Amino acid sequence: MARGASKQARERAGRRQLLARWCHRAGVLPLLGRMRLRSGDAVRVLAYHRVLESAEPADFSFDTDLISASADAFRQQMAYLKRHFVPMTFAQVLDHLDQGRRLPRGAVLVTFDDGYDDNYRIAFPILRELGMSAMFFVSTGHIDSGRPYAYDWLVHMVCSTPAARLQAPELGVDWALGPDLGERRAQASELLDRLKSLDDEGQGALIARLEREWSLPRSEGHPHCRPMTWDQLREMRAAGMEIGSHGVDHRMLAKLPRDRMVAEVQGSKQALERELGGPVAVLSYPVGGPDAFDGDTVEAVRAAGFRMACSYVAGTRAIEATTLYSVPRLPVERQMDREWFEAMVAVPEVFSYTSRLRTG
């Protein structure tokens, strides 16, 4: 998942946005894009999480870093891809590989992680309206549960509790909680970063303790942060959307004991195929950074019968036999205006949200 950016990352993002605006207005972006398309077979795989009516919703007590776009921006982005690139499905990509055919230049795939119900309510109708498809990677243990992910609930608790202090000695935290939502969001983002230092069991114990201390049980759910249902996924698949695995409980697979890691991989595939009535060939590693999967993870994913797996490592790459289980993606973030998005898709090495512009 995308999380709060550092000050340096925000500064780099600002420079990329300014450069994208200049390239767009100077008219050089189409030329740069055509030059890049001629230079290689790298496939653009876009990564989204949430699409809401507004990218800056008021009184939103969940992780705003997971809002990828507003509904209007998403519609513009999909229309742009359809006009200027070659939208494909993962099934089509695998079919090309099976037949030994090269993928078309300008191939692009659209993906969503986690399985939020706004994917069904907002993104799916837009895709259907435009005749587009996307891959939705879902964590099967959350489908039909009505419960937010534990990480989402942690942000909500920090933003919503009437408590004056947050104490988490296992993370070196003893903070006075901020007086407004903006400060609380910043504190929640910092807490999420620190949470990564704990193992899976420690993270769960901390979140459960705060639920009890603050009387905010995750089981109650929240309308702003619900997972999809199996019926919604069946409807989407019948309409041409693709559904893939994001594990069972959204655990970082490389950090789990091998038996639990294998259970996450195999269990998610079995649940998806049982509920949806067909083969599921693609997985997205939960969290997806370089430390979220390793050689053992890839071996388990391959052994379970998956034919391809996506990371959350930013970039593009030719999809071939040697790269099928570490496909990079291009994160789409709500801060991207139209010019920045178009520049990022045209020349991702320069304009991707997590790429680095050289300075000095």
C-alpha cells in the first residue's frame, strides 16, 4: 500500500509535476512518448487502490494516501489510455506469451489492490462505460466481512478517538494527539511507518489493544471503508473484469513463517476459484515492496498454480518468462493532475510518483 510520503518525496513530486506541466505546454510530451515506445517492449501496469467521488473528502478518517483518484480524474485517465495506448487484460498478455507473440507497443494494464467497495461502486461503472477492463486484486479473508483492513482501522482510530494521548511503548510512541484531523492523519501515517518494525503478531496485538482501550472495535465496520462482496466480484467478472489474489489476510508474505505464507497463497487461490467458478492466474503481493516477497515467496506462488505476480515496486519492464513473478507497476496517486498523469504514462522513468529526478 502507498503510505505517507517524506518531505523529500513531496519535494521530488512537486518538481515532477512542474516538469510535466512544462513538457505538456511546450508540446514535447507526445514526441517523448513516441520515442520511448520505439525504444523497447516495456509494459505499463498502472496500480490503483481507491477511487472516490472526491480525492480530498471532508471528514475522511481513513488513509488518504490510498485514494488514487477522484471519479472524474479516473474517467479522464481511462479515456486517455484508451485513445493513446493499447489496453490489455492479463489473460491476453498470457495468451500472447503462450503463442510466442510479442505484445503490442503501448500495451497497458490497469490494476486495483485490496478490494475496497468503491472499486465496485465507482471505478467499475466507469470502466464498463468506456469498454475497459481492469484487474482487481482482493484479499479473500475480507470479502463479505464488512470489516476494514486492520491498517485502515488503525488510522481511523487515531483520527477518531477522543483520547488525548497515544501510547505504544513497543514503538517508542507516547504522543499527545493533535487537535484536528490534519494533525491526526500525520500522526497516523507516522505510526504506520513505525508499525513495520514489528512482526505480524506484534502488529496485530498493538491494533487489538488500541481497539479495546479506545472502545473502537473493528467488527463494527464503517461505511467509508468496506471491502467488496462475493456477489459484487461475480458481477464484475461476468462483465469482463479480472479478479486476482492479494492473499487471504493481506499479510506481507516474505515476513511469515513458510507454512503460513503457503496457506495465504494457496488459500486465496482456492477461495477465489471456488467462489468465482473459474481459474485465477495472477497474484499481487500484499504491500508489494522489495521486502514483501523473496525467492521462497515466488516459489510458493508458482507452485500454487499462479502464472504471474505483480509487485508494488515502481517501474516498467518487458513481460517475459524471466520476469513473470516480479512485474513492476506505476502507482497512481491523487496528487497527479492530468498533465502529470499523461507524462507519467508516456515517460515513467522520469515522471513516476516514486522515481527520482536528479538534482544538483
